[in-house]
Amino acid sequence: MNELVRGLPPLLAAHTELVLIALIAACALSLPLAIAVAGRPRLALPVVAIAGVIQTIPGLALLALMVAIIAGTGGLGVHLSPFGFPPAVIALTLYAILPILRNAITGLRGVDPAVVEAARGLGMTQGQLLRFVQLPLAAPVIAAGVRTATVWTVGAATLATPVGQICLGNYIFTGLQTRNWGMLLAGVIAAAGLAIVLDLVLGAIEHALAQRERPWAAGGVLVALVVLVLAVLPRLGAADSSAPVVAAHRATAKITHLRIGAKTFTEQYILVEVIRQRLATAGIAADVAQSLGSTVVFDALEGGQIDAYVEYSGTLWVNEMKRTSGTPRWRVLVEVEAWLARRGIRSLGSLGFENAYALALPRTTAERLHAKQLGDLAAHAPELALGGDYEWFGRGEWASVRAAYDLHFGRTATFDPSLLYDAVARGEVDVIAAFSSDGRIAANDLVTLADPLAALPPYDAMILLGARVADDPVVACALAPLAGTISVELMRQANLMVDRADDKATPAAAAAWLLRAAHVPDGC
Amino acid sequence: MIEFADVSKRFAPETWAVRHVSLEIAAGEFVAVLGESGSGKTTLVKMVNRLVDADEGTLLVAGQDVRASDAVQLRRTIGYVIQQVGLLPHLTIADNIAMVPTLLGWTERAKAARVVELLALIGLPDLGARFPDQLSGGQRQRIGLARALAARPRLMLLDEPFGALDPITRVALQGELRKIHDELALTTVMVTHDLVEALTLADRIAVMYRGELRQVGTAAELVAQPADDYVAKLMGMAKHQAAQLAGVTA
């Protein structure tokens, strides 16, 4: 609990900073736009419609889209990083435009035409009309729009975690994936609290505007709050070295600091801790960027925003190299490593286990159907339901398994990976696309089906080092000895320690256990 | 002071709001522009401070072609009062009255002195710190009048200024307006659809009908020599109403 509370301030500060900058940018875009189109219905309609369309894009999709757009356009032509803050703040800004724009247009149009006519008759210029009449009178409605946008943005900003931006989403994603409900709640409560506090402060400003009092008092509270969050909170958090903060500065020649990435599932959280603890022993500090999207993390390594993470050979083989199935495990590993080397990325070799896709089903079902390998399912598949994670049904592996074994399931269903094993245990689906290193396969008494046609590619777990640290001897001697030491049984046990409902371990504790159990030789 | 020479305005190709109007208004005159709604009377008056620009003809104000003058500067020299008053609801009465002086860059001291002067003139000396929504309709219209007078214009335009007021307040304000007009030696053009108001208040009455100026003259001239059937009917209506009223009050 204490650890949760200590880890919160930097997340809260980063979250608040992200939200405020996005809101300020959204105001800076929306207000002039609203002023320009408020008097021109023919322009206002399409402008509001476009803002509305942006709003209908799900938050996570908009963030992912920003990563792709920034990466695809060379950082929008100004070398913006497609990782972390830039895509997050741009997506959130776009997200916040609609309520501010719509309210500003409504507010400006709602100004009594008699007042406007009288003001023009007095001899006000367009600018004076705006400054003395239209903006002050529309201010309460505009402020209400900003409040709406604020609450939305605080919520949507939690989705910035997968694109590499530190925020309260780090607690929410990690909590969800490792079934750490305390952590999940801490993230949710902090986000809700932030939304309520910002809403109250803006509400006070709005009230002051509506009462025609000078809103300085409420504005002062807002400024004080921002200073508190941005200046004081990160220092509180800085006392805790395990706080997941990505350092902003770039290290120079001597490597003293690494940034490590992790994808959004338990095994990644444990392995990132394994790396961090090994580096700490070698005297290198490391920050962790958690819960990154699976393509974001590779782009971040290639782009130098992170220095290391654990990847699986088959993921690069299928997603990045666009290769297909049927290649033996050793060969995939060798070709992937050669492909990486051409990109300046070093692989430290297989950690010793695979985390492959495997179709798994309860032992009782398997025995009833006499199913030992994938081909045995073909006859029964039309009566069975298959569950998979978000990616599975869109991935090449599923297509090739289906083709190779002629599998036509009666029903398919998509689950969050953390819920997949429960779904099959409760009988909501009969078969799941499981991960072979997941401890819950054994814990839930599931059996995995063999793949004699090698339709599923191999997924050797491997530590990748980015160009900045690829040739660093201290980093190498800290991490290289991990190769070949982690068996799939050890990994399953470590995963289960974190994933199980009772007697849960933190990823850090599981990593420490794993390092002891794996007997990793001292490198340095 | 004001000279319309064959002025026309169309809002749509075949819809004339004002059609070939020629009218001269001398300095110090009080002219009522009388007509029913849609007669073009408001459009005619708005051309003077260029809230509407004429399509054809010329319009001189104080000898200057209004089309050649800057609209914003022109408006600051002409007092303008509308039926809805249009006080700025977020400003105090004093700030409302001082708006044109503010736009003209007067000093705070000069503005404050002028506000006191005008509040006294309209008989509401203690209301400077209030906000418009704390005032009655009659008080608001008085403030509208004071605001229009703030920068000492020589010319006042009033568009149905008393149309929304109760009869007692209306009559009181009409009297005050005429008094202010005389005391300050203003030139006043007032749009109205109220026959009695036009006949009792103005030096001359300009009758507008369907965009055209049918007749200009004193009340006596209009009654004695109506130029056409419409004006005759209008004046007949006035006599009829007077007779009815005499019957009721006798």
C-alpha cells in the first residue's frame, strides 16, 4: 500500500501536466476557430461536424493513430518523437476540441442581438465588440465547455500509457494486467480525484464569471494547484527510485542510466524488473516505461526513446519481417537477430523459454474429445467456442493455424488477456489462444495442443538493446548472462506468483525470486 | 444636418426596403419617421449611422457623404437608442453610460464627471453602481438615453425608444426627451409606429409606406393636406381615435 502511495505523485504530476497542456492547446485552437465561424453557419456546421467525428474515434485508437501519423510523417515534419508525450498530447488536444468549440460557438451565438446592435451603434470596432461584449457574455458557456473537456481529458489521458506517456494509466494498465486491484483502484481513484478537483476549480472560475466578479481568486487557486502538482509532486516521487519515470535527459558517453520498456502483460512486468535488478547490481540506474503497445515498444527502441526491452522472436518475424510459418525455431531466432543487427539493435539471445501462442483447453474437454494435437479439433470445432486476446483473431498466426488444420470454430470471442483463462475456466469458451509461458495453464488444469505442422511460429523471449547501449560492456555483462537461464517452467511459476488471486507477489518480488531460482551467473 | 438624396436600399433583388427617398432634416429639428412594420423606417434611420449602407443615392450628414466617412468613427458622434436598449449586462450603469467616452479614450476623471452629469439629467442620480438587470424598464431606457448622449453628439437617432414601456412611463419619457432635445439643441430623428407619439412630439413627421416616403410635414400639414390616400387614412385614424377618446373621457 505504501509503495502504491509513494509511486503515485510522479504519475499524478505527469498526468496533470499532460491534461493541462492538452487543454490549453485545445482552448488556443478552439476559441479563435469558434470566433471565426460563430457568425457563419455555413462554416460552423462542417467545422463542428469534423470536431464531432474526431470525438467519435475511441481514445485508444486516436492515440495509436497519432503514433502512426507522427512516425509516418517524420515527426510531422519537425522531428517530433512518435513516442510518449507528443502523440499523447496531440491526441488529447484533438479530443478536447469539440466540447470547447461547440460551447464557444453556442455562447457567442447566444449573446443578445440587441446588445450587439447597441454596441455596434455606439461605435465599437469588431475587436472591441468581441472584447467588451461577446466574449464576456459568452464566457460562462465557454467555461462550461472547458469543464466538460477537462473531465473527458483526465479520463482519456489514462489511455496514454500504451504510447509510452507516463500517466495514471500506468497504474490502471499494470493493475489490470497483473490483477493487482489495489493498484488499479489507486489509478482510478487518483484520476477521478484529479477530475473532481480540476472541475471544482474551473467551476469556481465559471461561477465568478457568471457573477461578474473578477475571477482572479479562483484563477489563483488554479495556478497554485498547477504549481503544486508540477513542481512539488515530482520531488516527492523522486525520493522513491522505483517510481516509473522516463528520464527526460539524454545520457552522455558513459552509460549510467537506462530506459527499459515493457508491454502490457505480467511476464513483461516481471522481466523488466529482472533487467532493472541486474542493472542495479552493476551500478546502472534504470527507469521503466510500462504498458507500451506492442508495436510502439519496438518503434521506441529503434527510435532511441527506450534502450532495452524483452521481445519475442515470432512477433518480429510475423509483424515486422512479414514472414510466415513453417520455419524451425533456431532459424527464426538467427534470422531475426541478423535482421535486428542491420537496424543497430542487439539481441542478447534467447532467455531460454518461449512465450508462444498455443491453443489450450480444459483437461476434461481434451480427454472427452481425444484431442492431443491441433488436427484433432477439426471435427469438433463447429460445436466449440474459441477465445482470444485483442490481437489473436487479426494475426497471421490464427490465419495459418486455421488453414493448416482446417479449423472452423462455431463461435469466437475476444477477451482482455488477463480474463482469458477465467473465461475458459468458467466455460464461456471451450478453447483459448493461450500463452505458453502463462502459469495459469497449469493452475487451471488446461492442456495445450501440439502443433505438428509448425503453423505457429516460435516465440523465443530475447532481450533487445537499442543502439545507444548495444555496445556498452557494463550493460552487456549485466544482462548477457541471463541468456538461456530462464526455463519455461520457471517463467510460468513467476507469472503465476503475480497473476494468482491469493498470496500475490509484486512483479519486483517475482523477479527477485526468478533471479535466485534461475541461478544466473555473475557477469561483472 | 441630414440630407437623403434619392436613396434606395434592397435586401433582395426585387424587395425594396427603401425606395428613392429624398429628405432633408435641418439642424435642431425633431423629426418622427412614422410607419407600420416593414415600411422601411428603421432601415432609413440605420443608414444615417451606417448600420445599413444605401445601395443607391447619396446621404449627407453634417455636409459629409456618410459613405466617405469611417463607419466606426461616425457612430461615435451620433447618439443611438433602440427599443431593447441593449445595455451591456456585465457592466455597471456608470460603465454603460461611459462606453462611448471609453471608446474615445477620455480620462477616468472626465468620464466620471460626465456620468454624474448625465445621471442627474435623466433623474437617476444614485444608480451608477447598479447593474442593468436591477433596473425597471423605464429606468433602463433612461440609461440608454444617457448613454447615447455621453459623448455630446449633435445628432440623436432613436428607434422605437418607448415602444416597450407602460403608458405612464412612456408619456413621462417622451416629455423628457423633448425637453432634452430643446435644452441641448439636438437634431433628433425618432422612428415610431405610434401615431400619437409622432404627432405630439415631433416638429415634422415623415410618413413611410412600403419603402416609400409618402409625405413630410408638420402635424397640421398632414391633417390639412394629406398627400395621398394612405396619409389621409392615417390622419383620419388619428381624428377617429381622438373623437373616441373624447367620448370615453367626457
